[in-house]
Amino acid sequence: MNAKIDRRKKYTRMVLKDSLMELLKVKQISTITIKELCELADINRSTFYAHYSDQYDLLYSIEEEFIEDMVVTMNEYNFSKEEEASQMTEKLLEYIADKSDICQTLLSENSNIHFQKKGMMITKQFIFKNLMIGNKLDQETFEYISIFFVSGSIHVIKKWLENGMNKTPKEIALILNNFINKGLSDFR
């Protein structure tokens, strides 16, 4: 009996998540109502509230699930040297390419800023932790520089997704890592 209930819960959560992702493609999270979510998912409101408190709670759940999966995937790789940052960036971009639909929706203007901020923290954790520049600067200066590069990288990824991933993950990783390591001098 518990397995049947568990399957029902999983199914309900899945259709709610799918419904929210569909609505986020055309509407901002702040304008999405529980009523339209329930209609699209074909469930009643009480069932929705048995799982989530509101549309933001549901969105947060989707974001956290995505991020947890990404962290697990990225932890499978053990890149520890600065020259391997390019390989880690490529693996991160391969993951994003594989989940491009959900990633593009979560990074869109219709979602909220939480996912982007969390993505910035993870990018910093996996990509920037091994840059030698961190050893040469005080912590505050390093923080400013890493925020600049990470936020720029997020916007490059958003543009890449919007352009239908017209370059390979390896090409985008090379562009990002060359800019991070050499600045604009490499592109003249």
C-alpha cells in the first residue's frame, strides 16, 4: 500500500512540476495562479496544497532538485588543477546542454533570481576554487573578481541556450576559460 501511495505522490509532484515549467515558458512566476497550475496538472487545489504551499515553493523544489542533481554529477569529476578548469567547465556545460529545456526556463525572466544566484555559487565552487588568482589576492578582491566572472559566465550560458546551443560545450568552455585566464587580449 505504501508503494502505491508513494507512486501517487511522485506522479502528482511530477505533473505539478511539469505544469509549472510549461507555464513559466509563457508567464512570470508572480502571475501564475494555483488554479491554473491545478487545471493544467488536472488535480484539485487541496492536492496541490498537500504537497506545496504556493507556486514559489513548487519552483524552489524544482530548482533544488536540479541543483542537487548537478552537484552530484559534477562531484563525479575530480579536477583539481587550474589547467583542468576548462575540462570542469566543459562538463558543466555538457550537463546544462543535456538539461537545456529546464535550465533555459529556470534562467528565464519568468522565473525568479534564486536559481541564478544558486547557479553562481555552484559555478564558483566548481570552476573558480582552483584558480591561482585566488592565492594572489585578498579575499574581498577575489570575491569581487569571481562575482564578475561568474555572473558573466551565467549570462553567456543564457545566451548560448537562447541561440540553440549553436556552439559545442567544449567551444563555450574554451571561450569562457580563455577570457577568465587571459581577458580580452586573447580575442583581439
